[in-house]
Amino acid sequence: MKRHLIGLFISTLFLGLVALGVIYDARTQLSKPLEIVEQQLIDLKPGSRLRDAVTALRQDGFFSNARQPVYLEIWARLSGEASRIKAGEYKLDPGLSSRDFLALLVDGKTVLHELQYVEGLSFRQAMKLVAAHPVLVHSLPDLRAETVMAAIGEPELNPEGRFFPDTYRFPKGTTDVQILRQSFEAMNKVLAEEWAARAEGLPYTQPDEALIMASIVEKETGLAAERERIAGVFVRRLNIGMRLQTDPTVIYGIGESFDGNLRKRDLQTDGPYNTYLRTGLPPSPICLPGRAAIRAALHPADGTELFFVSRGDGSHQFSTTLAEHVAAVRKYQLRGAR
């Protein structure tokens, strides 16, 4: 009997030591960095299981021994995390352990790609960026105005100026329509916020008119510090019924045939965007204005200036009277031409 108890004790002790050894080895292997020499990407398709992720790591040779994937699967199932992994594209950096990898999948920290619209782009230019993006899922047959606006549920709306210029980050699998809708809603949100905080006495009856003005300010501004001042000139012109006479609207009206040289005949050719011949705002924005330009259009600087001319260095010379303006044109424009 005593001999039997001694044997049982020794067997239990042995099994306990073995179990402790296995536990220690498991903890060591789970914390050990995977065999990743340089940054890698792994793409888990929707519906993927933990076994699929482990198989992908094994096929790429990221496990240093056969015990690592076994411990990883056992740990994931015992902790309940095996059922919580999320599909997507993941970045694997050197030093990443099996436990880190599991946490990455559970947290859903997928790789985010970028699409950037900069201020001043036209709708056509922005759509070219969307069409050329290598990761976006291109679900639309084309990116013409009518196709895009129908896809986001606004078939009657002119798309110019309606997509907020920003950097959009998104995971692999995102569609062009999702990004377009996101940027469209972002512009609506910014415009509503700025309109709600607008100054008094503005010549706009609705937010869309402020958006048109903001697009003109965006194209006319070379220095950020001049936005409100330029907006002030245009707002004063609207208030007294004076034509805006701004080159960017004429250039926009010419369209893709514009060769970079604005001629006298262009200014004398009538059209909805020729603000030299027509009073008031053009019928739509002429580019994607940023928040700063929208704010300037809704908070123009006070003053008496009605004219400005480029100095050739990005800044402008502002004038109150026509005589002052003519003198400034001679100084900064005609002198340069000669």
C-alpha cells in the first residue's frame, strides 16, 4: 500500500512537472517573435477562420518550429478569441509574436489605405484620383457626374464642389461609392457647421451660394492670410451689384480646352461662368473648397477694397478705387509683361 502511494505520488509529480514544462514552453513560444525579417501583409478574406490565418503564417515560414502554431490555436480556443478574429488586410512587422498576431486579428487593426483630395481640385480631377486608386473596389461603370450623383442618391445635384477635400483612410475592400458618399457627407457637415456660425449681413440666401463663393476664394487665394480679405472684396461687389470679374470662373467655363493662357476674347465670350459679363455668382462652385475657404466666405474681412491684383509672388495688391487698381496693374502686371 505504501509502495503504491509512493508510486502514485511520483507519477503525479512527474505529470505535474511535465505540465509545467508544457505551460512554460507554450508561454515562451507564444511570446517569441515570429520569423518576420521585413514588414509583410496578410489578407484574410471574409469568412476566414483562425485556422486559415495560422495556415497562411505557416506557408510563409513565419513559425520557427512546429509547436508555435499548435500553441497559438490552443490558446486562441481556450481564451475564446478564436471566434472573435476579423477579416481584413493586416500588417506584420518584425518582432511580432504569436500572441501579438492574435490580438491584431481580434482588435481588427487592419491596414488603412489613403485617398487624398486637395483643395482646389475640380470634380473631374478628383474623380481621376478615385479611378486611379489601386486598392479601391471600382464598382461604378464610370465616374461621370450623373453616374456618381445617382450612386450616392443625389441625381439632380451638380457635383462640383460637393466633395470635401481631405485625406480619407479606408481598409481594403472599400468601394468607390463608399468613399464618394463619405466625402459628400463630409462636405455637407462642414458647410452646415460653418453656415450656422456665419456672420451677419452676407449676400447669400442659402448655404449653396456660400459654397460657390468659397470655391472662388479657394482658386483666387495664394496666401492663406488673404482668404478673408479676398472674400471681403467679392462680398462687397455682390452687395453693390458690381460684377465679380474673376478669372478662375472664366477658366472653369472654358473647361478642358483651356491651354493655360487666358485671352481677351475669352473674357469677351459670354457664358454662365463669365463673371466679367454677368452679375452675381456663377451657377455652381468651380472647385472643391476647404473649410478655411468656406469660413472666409462666411466671415469676410471688413474694409472698403473692391479690387486686387496679383503681385506675382502669391500675394495681392488690394485697392479701394479704380485709379488705385489701374496703378497697381501697371506696377505688377504690365511691367512684368514688358
